[in-house]
Amino acid sequence: MAKWEHTINGSFEQVLAMVDSAVMGGSVTAELEDGSNFYGKNSRCAVRVYERYSYMGGNRVSMSVTLFQEDGGPVHISAITAGGSQAMFFKLNTFGEEAFLDTLREALL
């Protein structure tokens, strides 16, 4: 498992579009598995789960991305990857998880 958290200024919709574009454009095997949107009086939250094939690990890796914005302030992003290991009892290879996370990091920094 790898995790990255970041705060970015901008429109919630624009940041969400940037996330989707970065992940889906970062790999021909990337897929949007599912997503949810939540709206409060002064807040917004979006959850997305992506998956792609990791050539390095020879398996599929998932990434959950959560965006949260309150009162038009900055957009908080939390991205967590999982599934990048072939070992049964411990993590043997997390290259695929880090590489998947890097597609998002590079697009938003």
C-alpha cells in the first residue's frame, strides 16, 4: 500500500477532471471501477476507485482517490493504492503501487 495526500487550490470540478485525466491517460489498462459524489451545504466530496495492470508486478493494482472541499477552500486529496504484491504473507513488490500513485502526483504537483 502506498499513500499520498495533497492540498490544491482550484475548482473542485477542475481538480476532479485533472485526477481522472491523469489516471486514465497514464496507462492503457487503467479503468474507472466506480465512484461516488457527496454534496453538503458548504462541502463536496468525490470518491473514485481506479484499477490498472502493473507490468512490473504482473498483477492488477487499485487506487482509491478521495477529494474534499469545504466552503470553496482548497481541495484536499487522498490517494491510496493497493494490490501490488504477489506474496502471500508480506509485501514483496510495491513498485506497481508507487508507479500508479506517481501518475497522479506528477499531474497535480
